Amino acid sequence: MTEIPDPHHGILPFYGQPERVLQRARGCRLVDDQGRRYLDFESGVWAANLGHAHPAVNRALRRSLGTVLHQGYAFRSAEAEALAANLARLHAMPGGRSVFLSSGSEAVNLGVQVAMHLSGRQRLARIDSSYLAAFGYGRLAADNGHRVDIRCDDLAAVDAVDWSTVAALVLELGGASIETVRFPRADFVQHLVEAARRGGAYVVANEVTTGFGRSGCWFAYQHEGLAPQLVACGKALGNGYPVSALTVDAGVAAALDAQPLRYAQSHQNDPAGCAAANAVIAAFEAEGVVERAAATGEYFLARLQALQARHAQQVVQVRGRGLMLALQLADEALARQLAAGLFDAGFVVGQRAASLRFMPPLVVTRVMVDALLRAIGRLLVQRPA
């Protein structure tokens, strides 16, 4: 009997099924099993902010492999306690506490559960252009009847919400998933947060995608001068290693002491993930990564704006903050064509609807940015308006 080849190579194709096999990655550079080379302008899934295979992060993981990877519930973790102190400092939360999980979706969903538990309420609110989580209260949940979606930049929509019934405002400022790299207006954000707090809702900052220098600040909420009560991080926290964090301020921590919540998850506070995250933070601070990302992001944005000026009929809009940028094109077909052409030319970019997304490792160089812009320019010339 002839064996029928599996077109999915044994993998469930929830994200489609790529054909090329990645062999190695370092910094912003990727090499597939055929020796083809690429520049990564997606940071994996927006996670390798320090670049792939960062030496300090790899050393921390190797140490954990040789000592303790996963510990269970019978012991404390020195790595977890050090990471909790690091995050309380970075979030300016004296007396804040953290728990460490595996994915950003877990951290966001736990933040919502904490808010519901402490408030006794069941509803949660978000900006409609933001991503909530992959499961639980997110886009794949079976029942989102308790979720309130607020139209972005619509002040009247904020005022129409009965905030006295809302447990949590989950705030993502400029995510990459739903409406690619769109940033709400500052006045809208301030009005939204003030309304939520007046109504007694907890503010949960979703920094899974936007955190750790991606927006040009350590965390996107810092652009607006906010002080959220809970912050969820993931992705870049482990530079691609699966670790996430929910950090709460001293007030929420005290409330949980008085009204405990049991949360069962097998990989809480695992030493390996926490070791990776501590190494990430140390590298960020030693290498000035956030400041470097902000400067490179300004250069990248200016180059995209110059491209738009040259190709005004094809390039509708440029959006960007830090190293999360998007190029909105005249139609989705052009965006798909450009994304495919760039991949064949050795550039990995994101594409959603009519937009191309650029979220490279924060160590990307101006030379790499210039190479990408030249490739985009060539492809636009090949397809006249």
C-alpha cells in the first residue's frame, strides 16, 4: 500500500501550515534547512525582543537545566522571588507581588479572575481594537456575554457603560492582533481609565505584546502616565521562552490576603522561566535596549513615512510607536502580495488584512531597516498603482 503523505506533517494547522523548516536563529537573522537566510521583522511571535538566542538568556536556561527546571509546590523559588522584586521595581509598585505562569493568555485571564473575585462582579471591558487572550475571557471563549467592547476613541461609548457592574478594564494600548498596531488617543485612554476607576473597576494592563521596550518605553501604559493595579506580561519576558507574569500592586495583594483565591496551574513560579526572565531584565538594563529601541523606532517610522510619500496611491497610512509599526496599503491583495514577495526576498513580516506589520527584535539595526525598505520599494514599483 502506498503511504499517503500528511500535508500537515503531523501538526494540527491552527495557524496554517508553513512549508519551510527553520534550522537556526540568532539575533535578527534566521536560516532555514535549505540554507536560505532571512531577517526577522516579527520577533518570532513578537517575543524575541532581545533577538533570538541571546547569550545571557541561554546561559540562564542552561544553568536551570543543570539545577532545577520545575519544582512543584513544596518549595520556594529564589529565581521567582528575585523576578517578583524586579517587576515590582519596573512597574513602580512598592509592596507589589507577582505570580509566574507559562503564557500571556494565562496571565491576562488570571488578572480578570482576580478582579472578579475581589469585586464580586462578572463583567469586563476592553477597547474593541485590542486583543484579550486566546482562551477563557478572550476571543476563543465559548461565552463572552460578560464582555463589554468599547469602540476605540469613542468618548460617548465610555460614558454609556455602567461601570458599577464592571470588574475589570483590560487595557491593551496598541496591540498587534485585532487591528494591527493602532494606538488609541491619549484623551480617550485617560477618560476610559478615569471612568473605570470611578465605577470601582480594576485596571488590568495587558502588556503581553506591548511590554518590554516594544513601544519605546518599558511598558506601553507608561506613555499615558498610568498606574494600573494589575499588569500581565508574557512573550518578551522570557525572550521567547514560555514564561508570563501577573503583577499586582500592594492594595490588590492585601485584598487577596484578606480574601484568598486558589488558582491551580502546574507551572506556577517555575525556576527556569524565572531565571530566563531575570536574565532578560538584566540584559535590557545593561545594554540600554529600551532607549535603543525608541531611537531605532523613530528612524524606522521616518523611513516608512518617506516611502509613503513616494508611493502615495499604494501606501494609505503609516502607524508606529517604538518598534511596533504598520504600513496600511491600498487593498488586502497588495498586502498579501508584498508579504509573500518579502518572504521570498528574505524578510519575515506580518500581514493582516491590508496592513503589513513590523515588530522586529529591539536589537535590529538601521542597516537592516534600510534593506527592508529597499525591498518594499522594489516590490511596489513592480506593481504600479
